[in-house]
Amino acid sequence: MNQPATSDVWYFPKDGLTELIRVLQEDGFDVIGPTVDQGAIVYASIQSAEDLPKGLTDIQEAGSYRLEKRNDESLFGYVVGPHSWKKFLFPPISVVAAADRIEGHWEFSTPEEPQRPFAFLGVRACELAAIRVQDQVFLKGPYVDPIYQRRRESAFLIAVNCTQAASTCFCTSMKTGPRCQSGYDLGLTELKDGFLLEIGSERGQQLSRSLSLRPTTAAEMAEGDLRRQQAADQIHRTLETDGLPNLLKQNLRSSHWDDVGRRCLSCTNCTMVCPTCFCSSVTEVADLNGDHINRERRWDSCFNPEFSYMHSGIARDSIPSRYRQWMTHKLSSWHDQFGTSGCVGCGRCITWCPTGIDLTVEVLAIREAAATVESVDRGTNHE
Amino acid sequence: MSNPWQLSSARIVEKTAETPGVATYVLQLTDDSLRRRFQFRPGQFNMLYVPGLGEAAISISGNPIQEGLIPHTIREAGNVTHAISSLSTGDTLGLRGPFGSSWPTELCEDRDVILVAGGIGLAPLRPVIFDMLSNRDRYRRCTVLMGARDPSGLLYESDYEDWKRRGVDVLVTSDRPADGWHGNVGVVTTLLDRLPLPDPASALLMTCGPEVMMWYTAQTAVARGIAEESIYVSLERNMNCAIGLCGHCQFGPHFLCKDGPVFRFDKVASILRISDL
């Protein structure tokens, strides 16, 4: 067996994936990968390479997603579906604290559920970026979220470079892809008959020693370049990020919020599929006698009216105000809060919006309206 | 690092009725070492927890240097505060905290300091009054302008004479006339309009109350010559986690729970008047 060095690229044939999954399982990982469920590619626990979607691709547009057969046997011949890895690192439901009534007094605890470490197979470049964004939120502030931290620190990330793009992809605008640059343990590029493997970390290097790898040929390297370039070439959607945080700050009173508010159903889909949205609410879940209470944190959304409820009323009591909150947070105030955009350009919010609202188009509309106003009454403060 | 979700058990050691629907609960952490370690800065808040109902963010209204006793003045407003109102001395509840930013008492040295409160808004400012009383020499003129919808809403009214005797002037107003009320009638900004301000450039103003009241207080203060940079407000939004991780309390770029609740006015002035933000 070959002993790979860190920066080298290695090759293994298609059936090597079975070995990779087995090695991960033997190391105690719960291997999570893409699977097909209800007509979409979603992330779930997998037992072998047989569970992966074979010969399928996804056709995505604003408000539309469907799977189609490919004319090859590709295992990663699609982009991102409604799930993201957020579901595993920041679970939709988790118990943050518990209260127990013992002899008339309440005792409080923060239970730690045993959790097998995850190995994520098939993390795309935009998703590596999304994980970096959530790391910033949950790990780098004055308070660390212990649930995210436990899951994140033990997770093993196997990236897969995209070899095609959907019409909704705009990672190139957000400078997050399509090439996986860093933040993974192992990085794969799928070729016709096998995979190129790059090693991204010490852990990745250690694990790779258990795999049957051989050095690549020049032809395989060229095939990898060609396939990755194909993904980059297929990305046509753009989001102009230049000056975007300030543009939105200066247009909080834009009439465009009412325009998009008329099309938005406030259904929360965009926030549920977004790989970086982190809003949540803690609710009380009591047993039947009320002596044991779990404080359950569940995903919530700024599109829910009660999300901003105060005793004096709901702070954002209209759909335009909630859409404005979501978009300005994602693309503007996220920079103030976490030093990065909250958008990674994965396009999920576009695909999964039931009315096909496309944030790249909405930003463009605000930009153009602002430019028009500016040219009409230059010099006035229209904040 | 300790788990920010961990609650501590706190016992109600004293309960005092204040204005209608408002009472002060003095809490004491039941764990000895936690009790000795607990420290807060004026303007900070705790999350108070009633098992089965949830948490509420409540400002600490006590004396920062009084060890072990943590007073909260609470108005019945929702499920949790309603449940707290039915608790009595000796009962326990859960507590996380303290959280948030604080009033700038460190900037008060040798300055005229004006506190402007509306109703229950005096509660988060009371720790500053305790600081004034303990360190009266550090401050120049100390003034509390207190307004309430009607005279029954004048919080801590029985303390005003004591504060005045010890060098903290208190001026009160009622928004509406009321039977037997001979004091000033009008919103609290009318008191600020008439307040003698010999040296507005050195004055520092802190205000807490309804958002619209704080806005007009700040406008009046600026008109009287107080710099926007010397005005501080305490804002309120839905708070759920108190640690900047749940998203509820966002106000523009700020998380009120960790960047606030106390803000220098000029940092939030431009977004305060944008409706539904």
C-alpha cells in the first residue's frame, strides 16, 4: 500500500468508496451521505456505497427541483438538495437543558446525549463554506454552543468537488466554490471510473493510510481538471456583492420590500433549507406529571410572526418587514456580527421557495432602484 | 468553558409589592459558591426560569455591591412573569446570568448625570442610583426624571425622599391628571425641557422606558445641548437564549442580548425610527 503525503493527489477506483465507508465505520463514525428520498437527494446515515444515488442528477430552477436519470453511473452527479449538514451539527431538535422536581425542589442540568461522531461524505464547496459560517456563529463568539461544539469537533469531512452546476448555483459570486479549497479532511473528485483523492488534514492523512490508493496518472489529473472546470463553466447566476452590505443598510425604507412581500408567503422554507440560518426557540416539554422538563431547542425562523413577539406587540408584524429582516441579516448585518456574509451561494432558498423568489434578482432590483433614486435626487439623504 | 444553558437554582428571600402589577423579588442563589461569585454591572439582566413555562429576561434592579442578593422588579406581562407573580418567599426558580451590556457608570466621574425613566424603566436604572448614593462624590449633579402614565405607576416612590436627602434629585411627572395629584402633568420630556443644565456639554444621560419615550427624550436632550455620544438607551426585544445564538433579539446588526440592552444612542439612532425593523 502507498503512503500518501499531505499535498499529493491519489487515485482509487469506484469500488474504493466501499472500502472508505467501511474504514470510517470501523473507526466508529456514523457515515452520513446523499441518499434518495421522496424524489429528492437528502443526507442520511448510509451503510455502504450502494446507498448513494447512482446515475441521478438534479434539475433546479427558482421554485422547482426534480431528479432525472443520467446517462452514466455517477455517484455524485448532482449538486445540493433541501438538506444541509447543518441538520447534523445543529440538530432541528435538541435538549439544551432539563429540570427535575426532586422532593419539591427543582434541579437543573444540561444533559449530554451520547452521539457517535459523524463522517460526512459528499460535502460540497459551498457547504464547507456554510460550516465555516456556522463555526463563526456557534464557536467563535463570547458564548460557545456546547451541542454544536461536540458534534463539530468530532466530525470527519469528506468533500466532493462539483463537476456540474445547477441554474440556481452562484458560489462563484460568493467566492465559496465550486472548488473545495480547505476545511475538509479528505477531498474527492469523481472521474468516470474512479476518484481523485486529496488530503486536507492530519486526520485525513491518517485515515488514508488504511485505503488502497495509487498515484494518479497525468490523464486522470487532466480529467479531474476538466470535470471541475465544467462545474465552474455552468454557473451563470451572479450576485454582485460589491458594496452590498451598505446598499441594503441604506435601503431599509425601499418600496421594494413591499413588492417582494406581496410574493413571499412567509412559509419559512428559505430559512429551513439555508445551510447557515441558525435561528431557534427553546420550548418546554414536560412529562405527564410535570416533574421532568426538557428544554428543547428547535429550529425557528424570522419569517414566523411570533419570532419577534414582545408583550408590547410583534416587532415585525408584516411580511415585507420579515423578508427585509431575513435578507438584510443574511447579506448585510451578518458581516457586522460575524465578519462574513451569511450567504454561501448554494441557491437552496431560490429552489425551495414555493413562489420562486430569487434573492439575486431581489438584490438587483434594490440596486437598480437605488441607482435610479440616486441619479434623480443626488445629494439628499434618503436613508 | 461553562455551559451557557446551565440554570442555577435561586430562592425568593423577599417579595415586595410595588406599583399595580409590579413587584420586586429579591433572589438568592441556593449554591453557596455561586452566590459568592455572582456579580453584575448596572443595566445587565438575568434569565429567570419557571419550569414548564420558560424563561423571561429581567433586568437586575439591585445594588451591584450588595453581595448575594439579586433583586428583580417584575411586571406581570406574559406567562412566565405571571407565574412568577404567584410565587412567594421561600419558593425557588431557575436563573441564568448576568447577561448584556451595562450603563456607563465608569464615564460618570465629575459629570452631571441625568436618569430619565418611564414606568418600569426605572428598574434597570436603579443600580445606577445605588452607585450614585454609594459614590456621591464621584458624580456632579445627579437627577432622576421619573414619568408614569398615572401617579400610581411611580416606581420605588417611597425611596424618593431618601434619594433626595442623599443628594440625588428626583423630579416626577404623570402623563395624565389624577385625583389628588398636584405634581407635574405631562410626558417626562417636559421635565427635561425645564431642567436647569448649566453645563450640557459635560452632562451624561441614561434613559429607559418605552422606545418612543426614549426617542423623544434623546431628541430633547440633544436640543438642550447634550451630545448624542453622551446619551444611553436600554432597548428591548424578544430574548430567548440571551447568548446571541437564537436570533430573536436582533435589531439591525445588533443582538440586544449580548451587544445590548444598553446602547450609546448614536449607535442605534439611525435605525430606531425605521418601523418594524
